[in-house]
Amino acid sequence: MIRKCLFPAAGYGTRFLPATKVMPKEMLPILDRPLIQYGVEEAMEAGIKNMAIVTGRGKRALEDHFDVNYELEHQIRGTSKASLLASIDRLIDNCTFSYTRQTSMLGLGHAILTGEPLIGNEPFAVVLADDLCVGAPDGVLSQMVSIFNRYQCSVVAVEEVPLSEIHKYGVIAGTVIEDDLIQVTNMVEKPMASDAPSNLAIIGRYILTPDIFDILESTPAGAGGEIQLTDALRTQAQQGKVIAYKFKGQRFDCGSPSGFVAATNHFYHLSRR
């Protein structure tokens, strides 16, 4: 059973400078909610209530968002604006939030290893908040939890991307075992198009088994001089312990301005229906 979701949220968000100079990129709003809230809502929909967030310097806004603001609530109590806090109040009332800091930005693998004290020895989900996913009919994480319950191994969400974009992603190779499920045999982090084993790129949704922590401990720095989660997952894949899932839904890369605008337009049109 997946009880915890880890949110690596210590990065600088350099693609959105200067907006992210002092504001965490995870707090960038899509309409009336920050990106991190969409991720927490997706995790809660999947039955997960323990949120573990890896933060960094200048990220206190994340902690404050998932807390009570007594002065604000006092000011709007009894007015029509009080209902605007309903969505965040629901998360605060139903979830627990724990935090730790990543003091050096050494890659996604290092961020996940930093979160080990918050997770312990159990399988867990990972959400990268700047990948905003809209599942159909269920959320992407709910879909992945169902797959984990069947196979009891690590699960990564993948989607087809143009080869011109493949150098931005971890890319998988493997054998199709049923519709939308691939037994992963190899992974490559940010390959050139000519070296990519497929056009199936890993996006920011994972379910990981706890042995990933020991693997990360012994994983040397890879692409960009960082500890890459893809390298650790390759070790699991060589043991037949990783399944890739072509999820049902749509993903927006909100770490880029174009993806952020596309997500804003999508949710705006939804709100007008």
C-alpha cells in the first residue's frame, strides 16, 4: 500500500527567472492554485495522505501554504471570500506534511535520497510538481498505484515525445507486456536523438520501492555531474523490477513558459464550462 508521496522541490526554477528569484517555482499559480497544490491533490486522490516535501533555501512559502493563516482567515471569515480557501483547507485537514532540506542541488536522485528519513522502509510515490498531469478518468498517480498493487515493483510514467525533444528526458527501452505497460530493460538519461533507445520519455510521476535508497547511495554522479534517478532505476530494471506505464491523460511541462501557458489555458477553459 502506498502511504507516502515525496515532492522534490528544492530546485531553483531557472527557466522562470526572474519570477523565481525569490518565489519557489512550485508556487507558480495555474489559475487560483499553485503547482504544488495540484500535485498534492493528485496524491490525495490516489489515497495518499502523508506528503513529504524536500525543500531548499528560500522555499518557506511551500510550508506556509500548507498551514493555517490565522490573520487572513480572521479577515475573510463570514464573507463570500471565505469559500476560496476550501480547496487548501481540505488538504490541510486530511493530509500530514513533513519537510526536509536539500542543502546542495546534486540532482533528482540526490533529492530523493535526501527524503529517505521522511519515507522510511516502504514503497512511495514521487511527484514533480512542475509536471502538471490531468488524468482520464482517474488521476495519473491513481492509475500508477493500481499498477503497483498488481506488480509490486517500481513504476514510471512515460509518454511519447518528439525525437527533437528527447535529449531533455530519461528514456526507456523494454518489452511490451500488455496494453500501455512495458517491462523496462534499459534507461538512458538525456540521450542525443541518435542514441535514444526509444521515444518513450519518463515524466514526473514515479512509484519507487525502498531499495532505491541503497542503490542511490552507491550510484556515482552521471549526466551533468548529478546523481541521476534514471541511473538507479536502470539497476532495478536490470533485475526486472521496473515497469513503464503509458498513462491515460495529458501532461503539461509547467517548468517551461510554453507549457505553463498551455496549462493555464486548459484549466481556464475547464473553469468556464
